[in-house]
Amino acid sequence: MLERVLAINPGSTSTKMAVFTRKGVEFELKVDMEALQVSKGNVYEELDFRTRQIGAELELHGIDSISIVIGRGGLLKPMKSGAYKVCDSMISDLKIARYGNHASNLGAALASYFGKKFRAPAYIIDPVSVDEMTPEARISGVPGIQRKSVSHALNIKATARRVCERENLDIQKVNFIIVHMGGGISVCAMLRGKNIDVNNALLGMGPFSPERAGALPLEGILDLVFRQKKDEAALRKLFTRESGLKGYLGTNDVREVVRRILTGDKEAELIMNAMLYQVRKEIGAMAAVLDFKVDALVVTGGAAYSDYIREAMHEHLGGQFRIIFNPGENELEAMADGGFRILDGKLSIYDYEKDEA
């Protein structure tokens, strides 16, 4: 029987999905959602609608058999890098947003539904909560507050493997700084295959991004809470969806910002350059984490396609690092690769209820 992997990646305003065979992509598409269909509360309110969307597309394309389903891993407890079979307790944690509310929380439930439909096992791989940080990296400076690993782990891990395969490198013998630049930005210190330090790419650490705030002056946060009386829901929305390029310039589209810069928009140029400035500072911090023994700086994510960003990276960092660009989110491909590695018995499989990071 033809082996197929169904990969499902729910985003904030769309669902990306693809069916892969051993030869490559059988079909891939992005199903957009209208504004009224996007939940203003818990993302699980969108589950039934997204399920119907995906089901309709699979039927339209005549897909009648699937070997394994991989869903995007959402905000869960700290976890090891690898694959986890979807289970009831995992879905329960995601449904109540125990560790945070994000569209990726729908990935496991969607994988479970279509796994049952096609009588195929359902997994998540390298969720955003993959945690390989060193003990020192967890210390925040305030007892009771711990730094957390929340990153684009799926693409970071897959990109590292892809670069090593292409460059004929042993991932267990090299050190990378990997920068994922999408709606959020992850800057990761990878020591011999382990993500030993990374900024919280969703809330509260690292550079600002196309729509997230990054690290902030504490005095400003106190002002928002105690003088402007912002509540928790408003602050979470502000810091994760309405900040960064979107907050300053009204758009989270890097291409639009670059277009404005090329037409002489000085404000757009200042804000874009400030974002890249903060990215460089975080790269420097991760180089220090690796004792400045860095084999390559790897830049990935959708923004890595931008010539403006690539030129800025080379101008400011080319003398210090070998820079490798591997553009694109690549998350569907990473899930498919993991699915086939599970089928081949080449990927570690963990139990969500028993295994801790």
C-alpha cells in the first residue's frame, strides 16, 4: 500500500496541510479563515470548523488512505525532542490552554480526528515546548520566575538536520546558532544537536518580531498594569499579536515593510533596522553561550527569503560567522520527514504522561 503522511499545521488565521509520499508532496494547500471564524477566546472554539475544512479538502483530492498523521505540537509542558503519540491527557492540556493559548494547540486534536478517520496513528513532533536548556539558562533573576523554552523547535531541529546532511556534517559534533524568523523570532544556541538556550519566542524574551514584543523594559510593563490598568487578556494579545512591526507600522508583512523602505519610508527603515539590531544582539548572546565556538549561523523562516534581511545579516555578521540561509517555515516538510522516520523506526517516541524534559 502507498505510504502517506498527512501533516497538519494550524495557524492563527489559516490551516496549512499537506499529504506526502516517499516521492514528495502529493498535494499541499493553505485553507484561510474569515475574520468572523477566528476565535477571540480559546482556539479550541475553531476545532469543528477546521476539521470540516480539512475533511472537505481531503475528499476533494480523493485521499482515501493515510499511513500516519502528524499534527503541529502546541503549548505543552517542557518536553524532550522527538515524537509523542497523541493521547487524551495531551489533548486535555491543550483544550484548556493549560500552558497557553495558541493556534498550534489544535494540531494534536486535528491529528487525532483524522488518525481515527483513516485508522492511522497520530503524533506530534518537536512541539514548541521542547526543552533542552541548561540549568543556568533557566534562572531568571527573580525567585519563582523561571525562563521557559518556547521556540520554533520543529523547524530549528529539521533545519539543523538538513544543513548537516547537505554539508556532510555530524550534528553531534557541530555548534550552530539557528535563527528562525517568522511571525515570531527564535534565536537558538545548538550545542551538538541540543537546543541548550533559546529566547521565549512567544512571550517575553529576545528580539521583537513582525508581531511580538520580545523582551521589554520592566518599568513600561508596570506602567501598563498599574497606571493604564490593562488586564491579562489585553496584555497577552498586545505582546503576542499586536506588537513588533505590526505595532509600529500596522503590518506584520516583512515584504510590505521592505517595499515601504525602498520607496523612502524612513520610519519603516528605522523599525526594521531596530528589529534586525535586536536579532544581532541575541545572536551575540547565543555565541557567548557557545563560548564563541560556532560552526555556522543558520537563518531560516519566511523572512529569510528577504534580500534586505540577508544583506543586513552579511553586512553586520558576515565577518564573524559563516552564514547559511535555509529560508521558509518548512514545518509541513519537517512533520512529513518525522512521520516517515517514525514509520522507519528511526525517531525516538515518548509518552506524554510519563516522559519529562
